[in-house]
Amino acid sequence: MFSLAHEPRSGITDKIRRAAAETQAVPRGTMARESVSTPRTAPLEGLRLLRRKVSARRGSVPSEASGLPGKGFIAAFTTLTLALAGLVGFYRPPVALPPGTHADLLVVHKSARRMVLYSHGAVVRSYAISLGHDPVGPKQRQGDHRTPEGWYVIDEHNPNSAFHRSLHLSYPSAQDAASAHAAGHSPGGDVMIHGTRNGLGWLGRLHLASDWTDGCIAVTDSEMDELYALVPDGTPIDIKP
């Protein structure tokens, strides 16, 4: 705005001309856009400032994506989901075995988390397994959460196990017991092949996501049912590192 009071005519004319020139220099619609956008922008800026103040008081760093999971979390969640899907989605139940089939040897490969059943030198079945919480190395004493290594024998079938049936191993051997006692420990016992804990059979192959036993060898409940029928007492088992 400008005042026309007490101005010479020539000065008034010059001001009018300059005002007209400035008006023509402004693109059409600019003033309208500014008048519309300003009321919208101001509150948003105010909210951003308020959020920054609140975040500063809480000791956190404000983010445009606050309240949403970070990229690291999403990547980890996706990896876990795909891994669990691989345990379940790509599994195909094995074909039924001929009636009267029995295993005469079990071989456990701890590092591969795999147990193989043999009959007359031929592979009958192969199972993915879970081991003790501390799976590396042989069992040395009670409570070390390790799965034994070496030759043992299946010496008992237990239909009333707390883990959906079990096949008991002949651990500790005389050598296991002597080594543990020499170190001042009990060798422990009750090492078995078993299913999941009773009531948790719905987990199925999800139990393979970690080594969770106290030193036993775990399979799914349906696999345990099969093992229970296939493996007679007296069957040798070789547990390899």
C-alpha cells in the first residue's frame, strides 16, 4: 500500500506506474496460491515443531516414519518368516514303508541336524532333528545340555513319556561314567529320542527352529510314532559330531 496524500502530481503518477508494473510482473494466480497454501502449511509446520519438542523431551530422534517399524526390523522379520515357511511349506510327508520294515542301525549327524535309519545297509528314513541347548561337543556331565557322541543302544520304549513317546539310549556308557566321575561330576542320564512336549504337537516342524532339548534328540510327533514302530530295542545308534 502507498499514500497519495501530500504528493506532487508527478510523484503520484510515478508511484501508480511502478505499482502497475509490479502487478504485471507477478504471474497470474500466484497471490491466490499463496493465500490458499499458507494456512495449510503453517499448521503442518507447527505440528512438526511440536513433535520435535516432544521427541527431544523423551530423548528420541524424530523421524518422518515415526511409529513405523524400521528397515532392520522388517528385514529380520521377513527372514524369520521365510525360514519358518521353509520348515513347514516345503515339507512333503514321506511315502509309507512296506509292512514289516524295521531299522537295524541309526546314525545321527549332529552338525547336519540329521538322523538316518538303515535296514540291511539301505537308507530307510532320514529325519531332521533338534538337539540339546549346547549341541557342540559330547555330553560330559549332568546338566551340560549336550547330546552324547559315540555308540549306544536303544534299550527301552516308553509310551508314557512327557514328550510324546520316547526311545531311551544306553547313555552313560562305562567310559562316560568314568570320565564324569573323574572330573567330579555325575554323568547324567535319561537321554532319549522323543517327540515334542505333550500338548505342543501342533508345533510340528516348527520345533526345528532351534535346539531346545536338555541333550535329547527331538523329532515331530508323527515321526516319533513311526520311529517307535520301526526301531526295536537293541538297535545300535552311532551319534557323530
